[in-house]
Amino acid sequence: MYAEERQQAIATLVGQRGRVSVTDLSEQYGVTSETVRRDLAVLDRMGLVRRVHGGAVPAAALTAIELGTSERETSRTAEKERIAKAAVDFLPPTGGSVLFDAGTTTARVAALLPADRELVGVTNSLPVATRLSGHAGVQLHLLGGRVRGVTQAAVGADTLRVLAGLRVDTAFIGTNALTPAHGLSTPDVDEAAVKRAMVASAHRVVVVADSSKVGREDFVRFAGIDEIDVLVTDADIPASVRNELSNSGIEVVAA
């Protein structure tokens, strides 16, 4: 195989899998790691992939652009509904406490709380709080702070101060991006700080994210893979990533 043919094949493979490692490419194409790195450098300069530590991701996988709630609400709705239905199984029993991060998928989980479940509910999300406020069994705590218009979520020092004193049974966390190497990440520094504090406050962390977030790396990392317990996603998650997460001790549910 000529170098140009191999490079085109690598670019196609990165697009299909979302992330590939130098080691895997070396074995697949029977070339040295140094050759693979040169190929990736060429593809990176062409704008076809983006080099990351240990491999490459699609060119569109690294971004600091954040979609608003209205845009995300209409994206991959069927997958998000399935994810939410599967995530409900991880709710704590009656009498427990649950924290909901801001996000369209976490909001769907909140909307599916069983009518007979009595819980202490905590959130920094205005849309989630609106949904929980109508649930007779939920003792709702809305975190204060500066509200970001793009996500309708409270952030800042006031939010972090309250979270620092909380300990909840389960936290449902959303993410803009997830890779085994970089962990969970999001475009905004303030949003990342709140998510980081939420992860630290929970006995069990359940990440709800559709497969379009997998294989992406965003601007600010807020948690490592070893800090989460469960990932609820959809069936389009690449098998290689699913296996890597499972081998790291994470329960992966593909709804």
C-alpha cells in the first residue's frame, strides 16, 4: 500500500471510529509507529484529522463552540429518550438524594422520575428545576449562582460553595465530549468547574451522553474516566471505545 492510500484509509477509519490509536494503526497496516505518526501529521496539516495524545480524532472532534439549549433539544431526540429511559434504573431508592446536571439529556431523566419515588433533588438547571417542581415526591433544592443563558445553568462561586458541602447518592452528569484518554470535557470554564464539583459530591456518578459526544475532546476537562461509574449512551458507541471503558471498570449501557 502506498503512503497516500494508507493515509486515506486512516482518515476514513478515524471518521468511522471517532478515535484511533497509533498502536492500533501500526498493527493494522503493518508499519512502524513512527510511520503512523508521520501519516497523522500529514493528515492533520490537510485538516482531515486532529492529532491527539496517542492517536487521532476527526477534524471536527476538537471544538470550543457550544450549542444552545434550543439547538441541543432537537438533536438526536430518539437516542436521548432511550438513554433517559435506561438511566432511570440508576435512580436511588425512596429516601435517597439525586443531583441533576444541566443538559437536555439529564432533563429527560428528571422528567421520567417515578411518581411514587420520594427523593431529595438538587440541580443547577432552570429547565430541570421546572420539571422537578411539579413532582410531589421531590424535595427540590435549586442551586443559586449566575445563570448562563446558553445552558440555562447556574455557575460561579455561589454554586460551587453549596456543592462543596453536599454529598448525594447519585449524580446524573452530562458532557459535551468524552474520550478514554482525555476524560469528560466541555467548552466553558465555569460550567466545567460546576460539573467537577458535582462529580466530587456524588457517591455514584452516572454520565448520560449520546454517542455523538464519544470520541470528542473539548476545551476544559472536568473529570477523568476513573471518576465515573456508569455511562448510559446509545447503540452507536464505537465498539473499541465501549470495550476500553468497560475494561476500565465502567458500566456501559447502550440503550
